[in-house]
Amino acid sequence: MGTAHGTGGQQATKDIWKSVLAYAPGNLEYDRALSRHPGYQAAVAVDGEILGAFSAGYARIDPEEAMTDGHLFRVASHSKTFTATAVMLLRGEGKMTLEDTLGQWLAPLAGSPVEHVRVRELLSHSAGVTRDGAEADFWALGRAFPGAEELLQVLQPGR
């Protein structure tokens, strides 16, 4: 849903979302039962203001633990959709292009083997960049997730 302009438009957008939030928990609970998912958690924010958050079902089946708004989840592959959406919004605002390169946006990668990789290549997974590097045991919680410095090193093979 697009963001309305002006204060009146923002309130109208919030009012629309509030009407959705009145319907959403029942719909999500129906879908949870139908699909046999153990639980769900959802939230809606407009302009940084959380309009509603709710959860139901179970975070854990055995031992039984009810789902709450405080449970944390991995974003996993959903981050690809968020990233592509953000890039296309920036492109629409003229702040970046799909032809921009990693070296343009990440100064530490200037002069690296991946500096000329284009945004469009990253979004289409055709850049040849290894997603997690050779040692990705952090996904199995074998070690801490890498910080910015380690991620930049993974993208600079041979340096």
C-alpha cells in the first residue's frame, strides 16, 4: 500500500491499516489452523509507528510454549524481498541505478575482485558472489554471525 502525502493522508493510511488490523488476527488464526502451522506473529507499522502487533499459537510444541510478540525469528530468505524492494524504491527516487556497482556503494570493496559487480547482477543472483563465504556454520549457530569487517573480507578473495 502506498504512503499518502500530507498529514491528512497519513491519518487516512493509518485508518485503513487499523481496519485491516481489526480483521487480520481472525484471518491469520484461520490460516494457521488450516495450514497446520504451529504459530504466527505479525505487526504493522506506518511511518515508524506500530499500529498493531499480535501473535497466536505456539512458539514451541514440546514442551508447549505459547507464541508471543516478543519471540524472535530469523528473517532468512525474506531479506531478499526486502532488499529488492528497497533497491527498487531507491531506483524510483533516482538515488541509485541497477547499473551501479559494489565499488560505488561500498568503499572498502573499491579495488577488490567484486568492485565492478552491478546491483542488477546481485538482485538476479548472477554476479558469481558466494552468499555466505566458504565457512557459513553461523547459520547452524556454530559460531557468531559475522560482523561488517568479516563480511567485507569474504567479498575480497585473494586479497
